[in-house]
Amino acid sequence: MAAFRLLIALPLALLLTFSAHARDASTVVPAPVEDTGTIDGAPYRIDIPADWNGELVVLAHGFEPVGVPRATPWPANDATAVFLSVRYAVAQSGYRTQGWAIRDGIMDTEAVRSHFVARHGLPSRTWLVGFSMGGGIAVASLEQHPAQYDGALSLCGANVPGTVLAEDLFTTLVAVDALLPAVAQNLGGRLSDPYAPANGQVDVMSAVAAALETAPDIASHLAGRLQVPAAAVPGIVSLHTLVFRDLKLRSGGVPVDNRQTRYTGFGNDAAFNAVAPRYAGDAPAMAYVANAPALSGHLDKPLVLQYNADDPTIAPRFQSVYAALAQRTDGIAPVVLPDTGEGHCGFSQEQIALAFDVLTRWATTGQRPAEP
């Protein structure tokens, strides 16, 4: 999730080599292979190095705003070089739609894996690696298709069930409407009103920033509740507005019902709840977001999670959700690595390599890594 496509910009040079876990390739690849095209409307690419080790990494990219121009053929995620340089094949889908395309992403990620097997042979092992929204796609794919994957790595991932995400996004919009009525006056409608005209991200950011300039106490309450610096509040509000609008369009209705919700953490809770806008949800829309994604926390294969320090997009309240879900099941508990990097998806090549190495060691040796 970010205001721009999260295809993770990384340096070109790989300074760290993974530990040697890979099996010899069962299929001889005489030269580097670049396989691109579309599957059911989703652009994809597959890259296989000449000295392929026989294993496959399936990459899942992050949020791409609707309308962002797409290159043809689908370009390689910059993280691709991390894996190609140590002899893994890499497959990735661009997804058939843009926006909060997590349901399409799960389906299209599995489709590109199946395509790889049909055209290039069955890998000796297959791994999932996802960033941001793609991290949630990787986790959901591991839950839904455990037989197809040996493990998954979710980096800076939106690893939360769809209902949790939708309610959190909507809470942000309700809070702005309740605490900063000048924003609605400026934009011609409340941010939380599902029937109000849509506003662009820049307009939302500008309206929120202007309203906060004269309301430092409210800025402090919002920053504390959203777990971001005060300066980041306008950008996070605009992002939540964008993603919630996309969820509403995809679900075909109002995906949250907050008529009985009691909000906390915005200062005077009684006063806040008295003025918070209330809306009835639409059952089909709520059912849609419950599967965008549906996460149970049950794992049959290893999962490694890593987040960034001071990430305003995947804030701390999101980071503990999936591990807590997993604790309530009889499956394999994920390993949560210490936070690293700065900002959203601010990982170096070395950090990606180290996290992936933790996953592959765990899966291939059967020894669960020690956690701090």
C-alpha cells in the first residue's frame, strides 16, 4: 500500500550471497529465459537464469493505483535481481486489475506459478515473496495453496484480514469527519460518506493539512491513533481514502457497518462517538471485503514476516495481527524477524537476502529459527 506502485527500488549490485540450500536443476536451461505475456488479462513475466538451481521464487508486488500506466512487457520487480543472481528462477504477475487487487493478486499469482510448471517444468522447491499488499497476497496464497509452496516471506506486508483492514481505513475517515469538519466543507462532502463525490489524493491531503494547521491538539490525537508522525497524517488519510474507495467500488456497496461501533483513542471518547458519522453496511459488500483477503492464521508451511521500523503505512497496529491469528490455530507459527530499514518497504538487498535465507534454512533443515 502506497500512493505509488510498490515495486521496491533497490541498488543493482548484490553484495550478499545466500547460503547454499538449492538443489540441482532437474531441467537443463541452455540460456537465460525471459517469458512474458498475459494470463487471463494479467501481465506476467518469468526469468530463468542460465545456471538455474531448479527452484522458483514467485514475487507478489504491492499496491498500484488505478490508472498508473503499465509497461509492456511487464517489467521485472527490482527485487528480481536479488534472486536471479543466486540462480533462482523468478515468476511474477502484474495482476489483472490495479488498486486493492488482493483477490485478483492471489488468483493471478497462482496462475503464473501454474504457467511456469506447464511451460518450464516442476521446480524442486517453490517460494513466495511479497511486498506490502503483495505480502498479504503471499500469506493468503500460502494458506490457500500449501501444497504448491515450500514457504513464504512477507516483507512490509499488509498481513491482515480484509474486514480488519476495511474497518481500520474507515475509522480514519470517520475520525477526520468527526474532528475536522472543515475538511468536508472544503471537499464538498465527508470522507466517510460512501455517496459523496470522490476527491483526488492531492485534494484530500491539502484539505487535511490546512485543517490541521489550526488544530494542533487534533493533529496530536490523529497521529497517536494512526501511529504516525503528525506530519504524515495528511498523506495517510489520503491513502486510506484511496484504498477504501477502491474497496467500495470492488465490493459494489458499503463494506463497513459502524452503527454500533464505539471508537476509542481520539481524546474525549464520549464526545467523539456523539459526532462520529454512522452508516449501514451492505451485506454483499461486507462479505466481499471479508475475502480480500480471508486469513485464518493456519499455516502448514513456514512463513517469515519482517516489517520496517517507523513504517507509516503498515503501522504497528497492523504488524501484530497475523501472528496473533496464528497463535489461535494448531498450525505452524510464523517467525517474525526484528524490524529493519526505514519507512515503507525500505529494505536493502542485503536485508531481503538475509530474510529469505532465514526462510529457506528453516524449510530445508526443519529447524525453526530462534526469535529474539
